[in-house]
Amino acid sequence: MSKTVENLNKLRDLPDVELQQALVRVRDELFRLKLGMHTNQVASTASVSTKRREVAQIMTILRRRELGLENQARRAEAPAEKPAKKTKKSKKAAE
């Protein structure tokens, strides 16, 4: 499994409160990296792209949970309930 997939799975394991805290932390790191770029103190400019991507991943996970499309990964791994089978109605019941 790749490093990015592992990081994404770790993010999905976190509860909403910890994701919010991680979002604040990563945004602060991104701000400091951008500030460092203007003062020529950043050795690798690729780290800015990485932090921006991490912010987007966290925001996406939070939004999907808000919409009910995603749960925490540990809970989502459980088999989903199968939808009930549709039964054919008899002609008399339909009338």
C-alpha cells in the first residue's frame, strides 16, 4: 500500500473533532511554509503542494461525513446492510 493511501486511511480513522484539529494544524503549517517561501527559508517547495493536498483531503472527509456518505473507516469496514428485496404485488392488491 502506498504512503498516501496509508495517510488517507489514518485520516479516515480519526473522529470529527480530531479531524477539525488536524485541519487547523495543517493550515497553520501551510501558512508557515508560504511565509518561509517569501523569505527564502523553505528548502523544498513541494511540501506546499503536499500540505495543500492534505487540507483538501481532510475537508473532503469532513464534508462526506456531513452529507452522510462516509463514516469513520473502522465502522465503514463492517458489511453494509443489504436492501430489502422487492416483492411483487398481486394484481388484486394493486387494484
